[in-house]
Amino acid sequence: MIEVNHLTKRYGNHCAVEDISFTVADGCIYGLLGPNGAGKSTTMNVLTGYISATEGTVKIDGHDILEEPKQAKSCIGYLPEQPPLYTDMTVREYLLFVAELKGVRKKAARKENVEQAMARTALTDMADRLIRNLSKGYRQRVGIAGALLGDPKLIILDEPTVGLDPAQMIEIRSLIHDLGKTHTVILSSHILSEVQAVCDQVLIIAHGKLVAQGTPEELAGKLAAQGAISATAMGSREAVLAAAGSVPGLANVQLTGEKGNEVSFTAASAAGADLRGALSEALAAAGCPVLSLSNQSISLEDVFLQLTEAAPEAAQATETQETMDTLEAAEAQTAPETVEPATSGEAPETPAAPASEAENKEGE
């Protein structure tokens, strides 16, 4: 359905999206996940043709979004983060207007299309109410209904549950799940539970780059292969951590809690081996009885944090050097010019200050 190749978008010197490539298959719900400012909305705006890419190509159902914009956009139903609703219209009036804009020419076809969209989004009872009198949850439904008009193959939703209460969020997620049965859906969000609940595939963007792609289970499995262990033992902090650190193949021993003489920590095996037995023996030999010991479960939240929390050191170094170069250039441009002393012994001329209005009038 979607082919993105080496997509890059720059705003001046700022690179919002850098060399992203991915494909989206038919009939799946994809979650575009990332922290605020990661480049999710920029990516969606390029996919919908709202803004153009600096480099790279985007194809929607085989149509290049720049070379064949009309054909590509006819395949897309888009709900931006802030739905562009006309609040002085009723729900039905607004949807009929949107259907006409989308090229549904016949009046009977528009009416039928609108009725179907309202039925799918549970808006039939609200059809004759003014949009300004609707709750935020129902306004989101109106936006989704508008995206459904014209029967697009692809539905793109940018933060569809932002600002909703828990009950409304559950309703919208259920609606998105139903849409996935008949459409390809791309859902942008930074709410991890939302993505995990409704998405078949996850694309994680951080610092403008695609850092991971796969099902939530696959992404968690990649980190779980590190053999994460969570344990609590009795003894001093130094003794417990030293015993854990002495186990061959066990690394990243980190203290997670300390209460009285109970010390909790996590550790990982880079090779993925199960080292719980060796760890238990090492703690017992050090006189630190084990209170609990288990493989640590890896959630989508753990995946998200490990992939997005910190920028790569190389990127940080590059940004620091660019900042230093910019500051040095600015200092060179703003440095005061040196005034050469007059060779004839005369003082250099000083520009006369502009006369005030009162002095001008007195001169007159």
C-alpha cells in the first residue's frame, strides 16, 4: 500500500526526518510511535502530500505522491491531530460538504456515503446536532467519519485519542480496530498502551530516524534475548552487587531498590543465556540469601525507552561541533572592526549625532 524510500525532510538547517525507508502492507494497522518532536507528524504530512519531501519518494498504492498527487490522495483518508471542523454546521451538513469536496458527485451517492460513515462511527444519533455542541470525543468521531468518505484504501490518523477521557479513548480504539478489518490504517501516537492494544506492526521513530520496525512481540523479543534478570537478595549493597558482578557472562548489574537489608537489582546476559542458576549460587556463596529471582519481562515501554531515550553519541558529537562552528562564525561576524590610527596626526572623524527635533526648530 505504501512505499517510502529514503525520505528526508529539512526545515532550513533542521532535519526533521532523515533517510527513512519502510513499506506498509495492505490490511494491517501500523503504529507510528515516537516521542514528541521525533518526526511523526512530519512523516504523515509528507505521506498525505500536505508538504513535500526534501529528498526521497513516497508511493501510495503505486502512485507517486508528487508525480500523481490526485490519484495518490484519492487513496487516503486523513485525520490530522486537530480535525478541521466547521463548528457552525451540523454533523450531516459537514460530512455532506466533505463528501462533495472529495469528488462524490451524485447527491444520492453523497447521502448514502455519509449515512454509512456516520453508522460506522456511531454518529447517527448526532447527525442533526451542531458540531460546536459536541464533546471532544464526538468531534474526533466526526473527523474519522470525514476520513472515511470516498471509501479510501488507506486511513491515516494523527494522535486520534489526544485529549480524550479514558472511556472515550477506549471507544476510539475500538473504532480503529474495526477500521483495520476493511482498511489499511496508520496510527500516530506516543501512548504506548494504545499502540500495543490496536496495532499489528510498530514503526518507532527517534531523532528523525526509523530505529525499529516489527510487531510489538518481535521488538520485545529482541531485547528479551539479552536475558534480563530481576532479583532481590539479603545483605549489604556492596556484597550483593559484587556477587552478581562476579558471575561470568552477567553484565549491566544495576541497583533498583534497597529496603533495610534487602537489595534489589537487575542484570543482563549479552549472549542471551539463562544465568539465574549461576547467579543464585554466587549470591548464596557470598552469604546473601535470595528472596526472589526471575527473568524480567520486556514490554513495549521498555523497547520504546531503550530506542528513543538517548541520542547516539556520534550524533551528539556532531551537533556539538556544528554548534561550536556556528558560534565561532557568529563571533567572527560580530567582532568590532579595528580602527587604524590617523597617520597625519588628526583624530578620526566621528559621525555627527542626528539633531533633535527641538534643535531643528531652533535652527529654523
